[in-house]
Amino acid sequence: MSANQPLPQRGEFKVLRPMQTRWMDNDHYGHVNNVAYYSYFDSAVNGYLMEATASDTRELSAIGIVAETSCRYVKEISFPDVLHIGMRLEKLGNSSVVYQLVVFRGTDTDPSAIGRFVHVYVDQKTRRPVPIPPVIRAALERL
């Protein structure tokens, strides 16, 4: 996402996952530390997939591993903020998916952070890329 593009807005997301900041997320400067955002992204994606597939995705023969992440910080969040993580797809490939994840504080319509998260599906045993399992693909297509 370039600096010239408009910021994504809350109403643009079909899926918003609730997330509670934790006391331990704050750093010495009084705001949520950058590393916590990646935990929010991971929890939002995997929570959505488990709910949308009604399965424990860790038990599938193909699992999604994180190949790339990034985050653009727009404004601070802090404990005890309640967040909503907006989720949508940037790209759905044969063996990979690219998510856009946006952090909204409370009822804010503009983002606090904008993330990118890439999952590559691999065979659970060999760790070689494989097609996205049909049950996962169906859940992703709903995004």
C-alpha cells in the first residue's frame, strides 16, 4: 500500500474479528508494541479459518505457514482498547493467500494499523507447497 492510496475504512470489510488488547501488549512508551500486532493478525486469520471451516485447521493434511508479514502503523493503540481486525483478500492463488488485515480501535472507522499477511499451504509432513485445501478455499472465497 503506497502512501498516496486512501486508507481502508471499516465499512469496506465483510469480516471484522474482535480482539482485546492485553496489559502485557503495552511497552515502556505506553502503547502497544509492534510485535503484538502480528499476534493480532495471526489470531484473527486462524480464528476466522477455524470458525468458517468448523474444523481444527491444525489437523488438516495441508497447513498454512506464514511466509511474509508487514505492518504500517497509522495511530497508537493501548491497553485496554478493544480492537476489530478487518480481513479481506489481496490475492488467492493455488497454494498461497495474501490477506489485508486492518486494525480498528473501538468504533473508529479509520485504521490504527494496516497489515499484510501471506500464508503458503504446505503438506504437514513434507513441508512442500500444495494446493489450498477445498474447505479452506471455500472459507477464503467468502472474504
